[in-house]
Amino acid sequence: MAKRPPLPTVELRSQLEVSRSELYEGIESRFNLLFYRYQEEYNYNPLAAMQPLQKIDRTNVPNERMPATFELQLRGYSIALFDTEASIRIHIAPDETALLEWLEDLTEDAQTEIHRRISGSRFDFHCTKENRSKIVADSLAERVTYWVTMKGSQKRRSVPKVESSKAPVTESSTIRAISETYASRTTAPRRTRREPDLSLLENKTLNRKQASKAMGITERTLDRWVDEGKLKPIRIGSRVSFSTNELRLLITESTDKGRQ
């Protein structure tokens, strides 16, 4: 299996670092079953010998089994971690074959990082070690298929259409009359499906118009998702923007639902 090459520019390497940093910001509340720690009720800080013992907040430690929630969080974390780099690799890979080899190499590194974080026996409370390994492997395999398929669709869209050299066929007056009659009975035009513009996800945040284009939805739908709490905007004064990490997760969830 070929090793994936380093990202070619400092801008792309910085983008990956920022994406990973954003992923781990507030991750203990987002994936609380994966990132809590069992600690003693009191913890002593050896670097501050003059300070008294400090009480540890244990409010986020689960006290009942939640196997389904654990599986969803492990799946979500695996996908989010993998996509931080896969969403960049798709734009620099020359073809599907190269992208597949790179993503298989990325899968091994992602599995190593994920298993290092969930290898403790305390996670057996929610899910066995064997099931955890299967959840991670299945989630990453689905993402490899997703990104390679997206690469193929991008390539097909970029191929120019070749006009036929055949002489045009002249339609008879009867056929023309039938076509016009059928067209006149059509009450509404067909709605065309919007394709997500994944190239926009290379940015850290997007405005309202860019976010709707990246998701392949209308701005009206985007506003509805915000009202429903499905998507949380970033508000700075009167300016509203959206995190691309949140958008990637929504695209992933929509893709998974479409396969079911």
C-alpha cells in the first residue's frame, strides 16, 4: 500500500492543523462518552505544592450503560477525524486510484489514533473492545467509499461534452404537434437536485450563501435548519457564519440516511 505524500503547500498543512484543532475544541461535551476521564475525587498538583487539594468535577462521568449513544458518538468522532484530512486530499489527488491508496493509508493512521483514545477497559462499560474495533473499521471504510465516489463524480462533471457528428434529425409536424401538446399540459417545471460544492469546505468558515451552496441546499432551507437547531451559526455582531466542520458532519449524516 502506497504511503500518502505530504500536503504540497504550507497553506494546506495549516488548513489541516486548524481543522484538527477545531475538532478537539469542546470535544468532551460533544463526544462525552469517549472523552471523559475517571479520576480520583481529589487531585493533587505536584507543581503547586503550596496549594490545597483540588476537587475534580465528575458531572460528565456516565453512571448508566448507553451502548447506542456510545456507538453513535464513536462513529461520529471517527468520521470527523478522518474527514479533516480526506476533504483536503480529494482536491489534490490526480485520480480515484491515487486517492484510494492515500485514504487507505490515512485509514490506518486514523484507526491507530482512535484506538489509542478508546483502548481503556473503562469503555467496556458501554461497548466491548471487539465491537469498538468493528464500529471504527466500518465507519472509516464507508468514508473511503464516499470520498472516492465523490472524486469520480467530480471527474465526470469536468469532462466536456462531445457533440455528435451525425446530421440533425428533423421532426415531423405530427411529432412536433404531440410534443407541443404535452408541453402545454405540464403545470410546473421539474426541480433539479443541487449538488454540494465540497470545494468550499476548504475554508474555515462560510457565510450564509456559501454554506447553502456547500451543502447543496437553498438559503431558505439553511435558515430552517438554524431555526430547528440542526445547525448552529457563529454570530459576531451582525455577521453570521458557519463552521465547515459542522457542515461536513451534516453532509455525512444526510449521506448515511440516503443509504438506509
